[in-house]
Amino acid sequence: MSQEQVYDKSMLEQTKQQIRSIVNEIAQISRSDVAPDAFQAEFMTRVVRALGAKGGVMWNADDSGRLSLGYQVNLRDTKLHEDEEANKQHSHLLYHALRGTETEYLLPPHSGGENAEDGGNPTDFLVILGVIQTELEKVGIVEVFQRADASPATQQGFLNFVKQVTRYATEYYKNRQLKNFYERQNLWTQLEDFTRNIHKTLDLKETLYTVANESRRLIECDRVSLAICRGGRARIEAVSGQDMVDKRSETVKLLGDLATAVVAANEPVVYNGDGSNLAPQVEDAIEEYVDASHTKTIAVYPLVKRTVDEKDHDETERDKIETPPPFGAIVVELIENSFLGVGSLKHVTVPENVLCIGANAFAQCSALERVDLPESLTTVGYMAFSGCPELASIKIPNGVTSLGEGAFEECEKLSSAVLSDKIAVIPSGAFGYCKSLASIDLPKGLTEIGEGAFNFCKSLTAVNLPKDVNKIGVGAFAGCSALTKITVDGENKSFTSLDGALFSKDRKTLIACPGGVSGEYAVPEGTEVIGPSAFCGCGEVTAITFPESVRRIEESAFSLCSSLKSAVLPSRLEFLGDEAFERCESLKELVVPSGVAKLNDYTFSGCASLKTVTVPEETAEFGQDVFKNVKKVTICSNDGSPAQRYAKKEKLSFTALDKKPSFLSKVFSKKKGE
């Protein structure tokens, strides 16, 4: 084989891996809860990149079947905008696809009917379409513009790829439809509760507080305030989350001035940073209040008593109906995303009465060093403080019950975090890659720790799990290289600790080995399963010994164990998961027991020092890239075995074993008979 062929094969494998990685990203995005515009942008950029395409478009279909542009990549390069007739032909193509029975289309350049109404591809590119269709409706079209010189087989590959990613897009929209249905049902229930609650009493003050608190919950904003007009002024009488209003507060006074100005104008006001279209007196009042409160978006609506029902009058009479002046105003505020990416922000004091820090509110504030949170706070949203490398400590008030995914991810200098005891779930990635976090006291009421919640917290030395924790996600403590022990409350019914490692309560599953363990580690007798990512990132472990009780080694169980040199697998092992020994860069040899019927995807990927792997005849299946980036490995097995055929197919070195039982097989046979 020539050097050029080896290089081409290496490049091909690298390209395939890149495409697989992008497809995995697309799958993850499709299962996420991001907004449609964000989903479409992330989805289409990855689709175009994976295919090396010229461009692509996500088209949205509304309830009436009309298409609109959702997100595009290099659409102008098709030059459709330069030719009205071509644009018309292309539009008809899209509508034919939307109304047709097929879900995938492949159209060569300059193909289609004679008339524009017949639809077709008027561009110089190969057009690939995938129709996004749920059980309820067709919601859009994925369109890719690809080079036209590809072979028929390659074009079919393009079509298959678009077909696959369109299924992911369909999954995303199915999930949104289910969520929207649930939210509509939930909204009606909440509206009924709201109406019932505000009519429980005739006491004005009590009713105002009920309206403020229930409205904030109903519309999921940060704060709702109510003002009542007295003596020509609108005075703030109720604020959500407060038992009483401090009328001496400068912020409350400024909010009252704003409500007074809006009531005088008798027009609703919505402000999100631009006040140029507001009346001067309203603009001045709103800017003064926003400067003091740091509100991102504010809406003020005058409250008017309805004396007649307009439905009882025809259109000619409605203009004659006299509307009484407003008796007050309702104020709705949002703080979400207020400081996203503000590089100059160093110290933040979130105002009292704020209940929620929204998604990404302070994300990527590269200079942020200190945050003071109010006692009124109940929620810290998704990625709220992620990527704040200078943030050194955080104290989460005791009223906080909800912490969002990735809330403090990649806060590299975060060394101290005090959590609310009311937090029941620490979600996925909440403190991931906080490499300075040395210790953390987990909330007493904690029940769940999500995937990667503390992964690669390289300074974390100890973890104590409270008694009510009943669920721990994969890799929750992976890569914590200073972690020497995980202890568990004695009353915990789901987990236990043995020599610092985390086990299921029955001690049959090893869930997590502390990343700071070094030297040889002996898996305890009675262990049956090495859990997913159990030893992931244990970079100082040099040898693993297993008891014969171990039956399964799950995915990524020993990935990134860079110093692991020796691992004698138990003879009764039945399963080796994907990436089980990925990037064990010091591992030189391994014997696969006869009970393992398949070597799964990437089992030994990146094991750069691996020289020999002995594979039994019973191992009949081999997954994808089992030995990826392992250049000098030799597979040892019997002549005519599936392993020999696999070695030949993958152009790997192969050595035939003696027909006589080997020393190891004798040992295994003896152990089985014991």
C-alpha cells in the first residue's frame, strides 16, 4: 500500500468521524428544548457543514400551508433572487414537495417541467429536499444545495443523509407539538385557578397581592406590580413576592412615576430598550426606572373598568361608547438575558423581589467576579452564569428551588459554592469544568444529580451524598482528578460507598471511582457491573483487577485512563460497552474473554500503545472503529475465526493462536470449574 493511499484512508476516516460527530450534535439539538429559530440556525449550519454543501434553507409551513424562510445558509449563491422566473419555478417546486406524498426529493440542476408552475430546480446545484412531517401536519422543508459533479452513488449518499437529519428535525417538532398541547391544557387549568383565587375575597389589598403573585406565576415573568390611582397619582400597592411594599424605596417611587405617566397617556407601553416611539413624559419616566432596576423588558397596561360590553353594540355605536379613565395599572417585568456577554461587568447585585434569573442572563460575562443574589430568588435558569471565568464564589439563597442545566458551567475560578437546601436536583453540567471548585456541601433535600453535573472539577477532593439522593447521571463526577473519596449518608437507600468508590446499595454496580485514585485498583468481590464512565478520567490508575463476579463493563467505563497499563478481564465477562477503554494510552495488551460476543464501537479507540489484543473464536461481531487510531495493534485469534476476517477487512496485523489451549484459557477454564 502506498503512502498516499494510507494518507487518503486516514483522511477519509477522519472525515467520517467528523460527520458522525456533527450528526450526534444534530441529534442532541433535536432533543433539546431550544426555541425554533435557534434550533433552525444550529440545525442548518451543521447540515451544510457535514455535507460540505454550497448552502441550505429551512422553510417553515404555517397552518394554511404557506411557506416562509426560517433560516438560510448562502441562499444568495444560488442566484434565485436575480431571476424572477427561476425564483417562481423554485417556489412551485417547494409547494409541490409540501403537498406531495413523497418525503425526500433529489433534483439535478436545471430540471423540472416546461412551465414555472410545474416546479423544478433552476439552479446550477443539485437540490435535495426533505419534508418535515409529523403525525399532525407538514411543518417545513429542509433544502440543501450541493455540488452537481458528484457520482450517482455519492448523490444517493447525500439524499440518505438529508433523510436522516430530516427525521431528527421531525422529532424536534413532534416534541414541540406535544409540549404545546400540554401547555395549552395547563394554561386553561391555570386560568381557572387564577380566576377562582382572585375572587376569594372582597378585601382590595389582599386581592391586589393575589393578582400580582398569581399573574407572575401564570405568565412566568420576573416581577408583577399593581398600581392604584389616588389623588391624581398611581401608587404601587402590590409587588409579587413581597408581603408589603416599601413605599420609601427609590425604585418603588420611580415605578409609581412611570405608572402615573402611562395612566395619564391611557395607552399601553412595552419597552425593551428603545423608547423613541414613546411620549416624552413616558420615555423619561421609563428610562429613569430602568436605570435603577436593571429591567430588560417592561410592559405597563392601564386598568380600565368595563361598564358595558362592546358585543352588545354594533360597529356604528361602539365609537360613541364612553370609556371611563383608568383606575390603575399593571406592570410586568423581565430581567432574562440582561447581561449576556457583557465583558466589562465585574459586580452584580440582583435587586430584591426578583424571583428568577433567566436563561443565559449573565453567561459569558468574562470579567464578572462577584454576584449578590436576593433572598426572594426561587430560580436560577439554564446556563445563567456559564462561562464566567473570573467568578470566584457564589451563595445561592435558601429560597431557590430550581437550578438550570449548566448554570455555572466553565466558571474556572469558582472555588466556593453554597447551595440552597431546597434544591432537589442538581442538573446536567451545573458545575461542569469548574476546575477550581475544591469542595461543595450538597443540599440536604437533594434527590438527583444529573449527567456530568461536576465533571472535570479538577480541584474537588471529596463528595458526601445526602440520604435522599436516588438518581445519579452518567459521569456526574468524571474527570475529577483530585477526588479521593465519595461518601454516602448511611440512611441512603439507593447508594453506598466502599473504600471511597460509589456503588449501588446492593454493591453489585460500581457507579463511580474517584478520579484521584492512583496505582492498582481492585474491584471488590461481588461486583457484577462496572457502570458507564465509572473510571472515566482516572488518569493515575495503572492497573485494574477484577473479581470473577463481573459480567458487564459498560460504555466509557475506563475511557481516559491514560496511565492504565494492565487490565486482566474476568473470564465470565459477557459485555464490553462502546468506548470501554477509549484513550487508555498506556495499555499494551488485553485478552478478551470467550463470553464477549461482540466488540462494540470504539472499544479500544485511541489506545496508542496497544500492541496485542487476544480475541476468542466466540467473538463474532465487531462494531465501528473498534481500533480507531491504534496503528500497531496485532489481533491474536484462531485461524478462520471472525477476528481473523475482521483483521483482514480492516488491514490489521493478525497472528494465529495455537490450536492447543493457551495458558490463559486453561486458567479461565479452571476458574469456571471452581
